[in-house]
Amino acid sequence: MRYCLIGCGRVSPEHLRAGRDHNLEIAGLCDIDPAQIDLNLGFAKDFLAGVPVYQNYKKMLAAQRPELVAIATPSGLHAQMALDCLAAGAHVIIEKPVAMSMADARSIKEAAKKTGLLVCNNLQNRFNPAVRALHQAVTAGRFGKIYSASMRLRWFRGEDYYRQAAWRGTRALDGGAMMNQGIHGIDLLCWMLGEPRRITAMTTRLAREIEMEDLGLAVVEFRSGALASIECTTLRYPDAEESVLEINGERGCVRLGGIAGHVAELWRFDDASPDEENAMRLKYAREPETVYGSGHGMLYADVIDAIKTGRRPLVGIDEGARALSVVLGAYESSNTGRTVTFS
């Protein structure tokens, strides 16, 4: 399967490794700054020998005619690039968020339906082993009625991070802590609890010299009646970072933590065997090598299989749009001081 990558920044090694490990034919790389390829993809120099490099993704699409394209560019560029890739006949993996507006998300969905092509939003944390085990417990009904949940993304991103590129932290191209860093955990909340009904939020900018928030707090009511709290910040004290997802129900409680939500810190159910919690805590005790987790390879495997079989990917355009709607709802609530109800 012919594969191209648009955007060769920080996250691009995860995409390239996943493509390589699943025997995709790397047909082209694109970045407006070719130096990014040497900076971030130097580890694969031998593997990439002879692969053409472009600064214009439209020229790459026309010349290489890929079957699958991954878009790993600033968020505000995702929608138009996805539409162009679909028009060129390529299935698309879009880094989170899928777009920056619901109108753009709908346009991508309509284009995918019209062309019959697949769109995947790169919310790879769904594939983390501990997360999948938690979702299996939810779908098996082990929690009984779920009462509440919480998602806390507390990371440190200093001024040097935001100064790496002019688009970081901007309204048009990036968003803030909820859109950029927190959307993974927000997607997981929706995956576990279902459709959101309404949200009340406050966001603020306390320390970083950016347009958007470096701290956002929200409460979401889901259609099931469950309530969930959300905290997303890039102001965590260094070396004390955490990403936590907790589900609390009438018959069980689970908390995943660590720096990227990979570690089973609490695992208790009414129907658990005496040693289940210890076994799960031992099984899911290791932190990932990077905050990106271990899900990219499994996400690519899912997408490739979905293309071959014609089924929907696990994280399609609808799932990406739902997570986006929660973030945008939080922003609207914070801006207006009102609770936002989802349609």
C-alpha cells in the first residue's frame, strides 16, 4: 500500500515507525521545512533512502498517487489537507484534532462518504493495553451503573515548547491545553461513557505567552446521567506530570495513571477474584517510552485492516468529531459563562 506522510515534526517518527512496521510502501514525505526530516526522522535514514521529499503536499499527491496519507501538521491545516487527500483518492489518518471546527469536521465526513474513502482520527490512546482492558470492563458491564468519571491531564510545557514554532498555542492553528494535549483523554471519556449531553467549563491563561488556555476545567453530563470532570493543563510542575482516567460505578472503580495513562493504579470490582487487582497492577505497571504511548502501531494495523475489509476503523471521523465537539463546547462555555448543550 503506497503511503505518504505530510508533516515531519515531533510526532512524525511514531507515524513512520508504524508505517514501516506494517510494510507500507513509503512513497513520499512532505514538510515546508525539509530540515525537519533530518531532525526528526534521521533514525530511519537508510530506510528512507530514495524516498522523494516535497515541500508542497499537493505536488506530492499528484506525483505519487498514494493510497494512504497521514497528516501530522499544525491542527488548523488538517481539514483542507484531508479534503485534498480524499479528492486525490487517498484514505487519510489525521492527527488529533480531526479539525478545528465542527463545520470542517462535517465537510471531511461528507467528502469521505462521497468518495467512499476511510478517515481515521489519530486518537491512538484507545489502543493502549490498559485502556483497552478498561473498555472491556465497561462493555462487559462490570461497573454496573457508572456514576462518575474524571480525566486529568497535567503536563509541563514551558515557554521553550511554545517558542519551537510560531503556530503553537494559537487560536487558528493549535488551540490550548484542552485541544492539543487533553483531547486524547476527552476521547477516552466519551469512549467509556457514551454521548455527552452538556458541558460547563472555565479556561484561563495563567503563565504561558500564548493565545489560548494553559489551564482548562470542565464538568460534563453524559446522556447516561453520569458526570465527569476534566482538567487539562500545561502548567504542571516539571517531573510531576500525570495523565489520569478514572471510572467509578456501583460495582467497581478503576484508575489508570502515570505520565500517559498506561499504569493501572486501582482496579476493583465486586466480581473480581482475590488476586485480580494485584495481577492487573503488575500487568499494567510500565510507563511507555514516550508520552505518545504505544498505540500508533495498533492504530495503523486497524486502519490497514479496515481499508482491506471495507469496515469502519475504530477511531473514525465520527469519533474524532465527538471529541472535538466536547473541546469546542468547553471553549464556548468558558467564553459565554453558560452551560452548553450538545445537539
